[in-house]
Amino acid sequence: MSGRNMKNQGPTMGGAVFWLAGCLLAGLATGCRRNLPHSILDPAGPQAAQIERLWWEMFTVYGMVFIMTLALLAWALLARPRERSALGPRFVVAAGIVIPTVILVIMLIMDLRASRAISTDRADMQVQVIGHGWWFEVRYPEHGLVDANEIHVPAGSMVRFELSSASMLHSFWIPRLGGKRDQLPDHPNELRLEASHPGVYHGVCTEYCAGQHARMAFRLVAHSRADFEAWLAARQQPPAEPADGKLRRGREAYLNGGCASCHSIQGVSEGDIGPDLTHVGSRLTLGAGQFDNSPGGLAGWIANPQALKPGNRMPPSYLTPDELHAIVHYLWSLK
Ligand code: CUA
């Protein structure tokens, strides 16, 4: 290698150091901000608080290792060859084997402590979540309720989630409430989480499941105890009979337009391919956490779901504008 090329290595390595430091700062500026719905650094439950604490412990220890490594790298780049060799093999053994081993043992202890603090046998409520391509079916076995892409729980209660999949591998994650857990087609997993306060918490599929993986999300709504009891009582009522002619036309159009062969509405249809629509009008989002629910959003989704979420299993509809309007009016009434 020519002397000129060797000289060029200095700026290149220095550039790499600045690039790494820049990435770290960018990560701090974006990933750590609070009030973001997917930030693990804004915990909303006891499990998430343990994970946040472990994160900060790891950040502190590994941040110090990173800074010391950069300092040594800078020294190695700037020192004269005679000064570099002065450190000798003892330094390599200490800094390359002994210190990393001690650090890793300390981190293992912190990790085990956090795992122990998170684990619990308590379960105040059961919720089954079944992954589909690409949405979440939600069942409340103790109450006989079925829903989709939305989970309702009382705040302050430990919820035992039974997680499985009816399609490919998915993974269930509510970043502000705790850790992730895989949803497997052939083996149910469980995860226990608690939301400390009422609120709406974002959940996502966090295992690549092809197609619309990035658009597979849900919401967990934590209610106060009284609000949850009211929600439960309302959900246990069958949907009301259509009160006027327009709603009845909407129900007819729903039954005749092909919707009923894939979707279920209690007492109306029993399709089991798409999400249950018994209370679709009260849902917060459409398309598995993708769009705010509204009559306009429902109409757009029904008219051409493939334009909004390509590859999902719902085909475009061939309804007349009147039929589409009537179906949306009917579905929106299902609160
Ligand atoms: Cu389901 Cu990724």
C-alpha cells in the first residue's frame, strides 16, 4: 500500500466515527422522545416500566463502552507507533476479555432481575388474540364476545393474552405496555400485561408476515372500571333491529352484496373470513389500525379495499352508489 493511501485511512475512519456518533444522536432525537404512541420510553404499565428501566441501564453501560471505544480509537489514530505499542498484551487481555466479561455478567444480572419483576401468575381477565393476514381477531372467552383490531380492558387489571395465529407467524406488541410475543399457528403463547391508566394504546404486528405486515396494527383501549362495565353491558346486547326503511335497505344490501359471505354480524350473518362487524360503527380504526373510522372511510374501504391496503383478502365491490350509501349507513349504526 502506498504512503498516500495509508494517509487517506485517517479521514475515512474518522468519518466512520462521526457517522456512528451522528446515528446515535439521531436515534436519541427521534426514538427517545416521549408522547409517541410506539415509544417504549413512555411506559404505561408495570411491565413496560421494568423494560424501560432495563433499557436505560443498558443505554448507560453500553453508552460508556461506546464512548471509551471511540476515545481509544481516536487515540490509536493520533498516537505515534511507539506510543501505541507501549500498552502491550496485558492491555489487550484486560480491555478485550476481562472488562467485557464483567460487563456482560452485570448486564445478565440486570436482565434476569427485570425478567423476574415482569413475570406474574396474576390474571384478572382473559383475552384471545388470533393473527390473520393482516388483521387481529379478538375474543373474550369469559364474556362470549368477538371483535377485531381493538381490545378493551379495565385499567389496573392484569390481562392474560392467549396469542395464536390462523395464518402465518405474527407477533403481538403494545410498546407502551410491555414486551413482544410471537403468535404461532400451531402453538398458543401467552403474555400478561397491565395498563396502569385509562387510555388508548397502539399495538402492532412486530414479526415480518409478508404482504401488509407494516399495516397490521390494533388499538388497546383501557377503561376505568365503571366505563369497562358499561362497555361490556353494551357489547352483550345483540344489535338493534333496523329502526327505519333506510337501515333495512342497508341490511338487505349488506346481505345481497356479498359482504355476508365473509363477515359476521350477530343475528344477521355468519361469515368467518373477515373481521366480525357486529359493532363496527364504534370501532376506532379501519383496515387494522390504518385509518380513523368514519362513514366516508367505511365507504372508501368497501368501494376499493385493494387501493387502501393492497393484497388484503377483501375484493372490490360492485355496488351501485345507492347500495354503497345504504350499507355504510347501516354499518355505521352498529355501535
Ligand atoms: Cu402480522 Cu407482521
